[in-house]
Amino acid sequence: MIPRLLYLPASIGLALLVLPLAGLLLQVDWPGLPALLLSQEALQPLGLSLATASVSTVLCLLLGVPLAVVIARSQPRVAGLLRALVTVPLVLPPLVGGIALLSLLGRGGVLGSTLELAGLRIPFTTAAVVIAQTFVALPFLVIAVEGALRTAGVRYERVAATLGAGRGTVFARITLPLVAPGLLAGTVLSFARALGEFGATALFAGNQAGVTRTMPLAIYTAFNGSGVTTDQAVALSLLLIAVAVIILVLVGTRRASVLS
């Protein structure tokens, strides 16, 4: 049974999460919403956001799964240090992440000057958007997968190894299926985080329409009166929420089928 004293703070917490979204819905210009959502100012940043978030999510999978395995299978001290390093982007203010990326890859940065000599310029390009999104989204996948790996343990992997399975076979046929729910959850969290990334992208990639202006930046631009109206900003916000909800519902259904 649930103690009665918990209902009041639980209700306040739920209201804190739901009421702002309800307020947003009340501000929507419903008759003009279709035209706003089908405008170039909405479709262009939406397409860019979905494309860059998809690419960054793939990068998170390619880089994050091996990193999660290394952390989960390392000695406790090493694992603790690596886990702390991975967690840093989660607690950094987004703008600090943008400054850090500029310090590394920007003009005059640690690697930026060398890259420019080779003819590569990353800041204020679409590639910079992907890098910024990957920087902030990667920890979500690593933490989810590493937690699933620690929960699964190494029992089945050791059994497979004693039966003659190689490390690659064990990883592909034992480890990954065991952590599939955690991997799916981490993938969704990474994609959602990349889709909503703003601060690091704004500093590292800029706000150029059609190149680096993602949905969050388009909303920010709208509220600052740069070419679009507040109604446009509300419509963009509603569209971003709708996309996130659809993704979470679809993946939740898929995860339920995996667990069953």
C-alpha cells in the first residue's frame, strides 16, 4: 500500500511536469497550425534535426557500446574513473560543452588549426551539429548499456567461452541479446537528447538556416523575432514534442515485445 502522505508531493510533481505542456497547448493557434507546420520555416529545421540526430545516434551506438563494455568489464577503480569521465557531459552546462568543442576543434583550437591546414573546417557546419549532438547524447547510451551489462553479469559469457565460442561470437550472440532492452532504451534516450540539443550546437555550429538551424535553434530564433512569429515558435515546439512522443511510444511498444 502507498502511504497517504506521498500523494500530495506526487501530485505536485506530476503537475509540475504536465501543466507547462498544458499551457503550451492553450497557446497554440489551432486554426492556423497546419499552415505553420507545413511552412518552410518548420519543415527545414525538422528535417535537419531528424537527419543529424539519426547520424549522431548511429555514432553513439558505434562508439558507446564498446565503451560501455570496456567500463562494465574493467576493474572497479578503472570502471569508476571511466564512468566519471563519461558522466561529465551530463552535468556540464550545454554552453560549456560548446566552448569545449570550440577549444578542441575550432579555429586556433588544439586540433582545429591542424585540421584547417589539411583543408577541414568543422565549426559552423552540419558536421559540427552532429558532433555536438553526439557529445551530449553519448553518455545516455553508455550509462544505459553499461548498467544492463553489469546487471546481466558474465555467467553466460563464461559458459559460452568454455564451450569454445570466440570473443566475437560471445559478444554478438550472448552479450548483445542479453542487454537488448538496455541498448534500446539507451538508443532512444540518445536520439531524444540529440533531437533536443541546443546549447552546444548554438556555440559550436551556429544558427544558419538550412545548415545548422535545428528545431531548438529555430524555436529560439522565433522567440527572438528573427523572421518568424511567436505562433511559429509554439507550433515548432508542439511539433518537436509530438515527434518525441511518437518515438517514445513506438520504442516502448518495441521494448515490450523484446521483453516478452
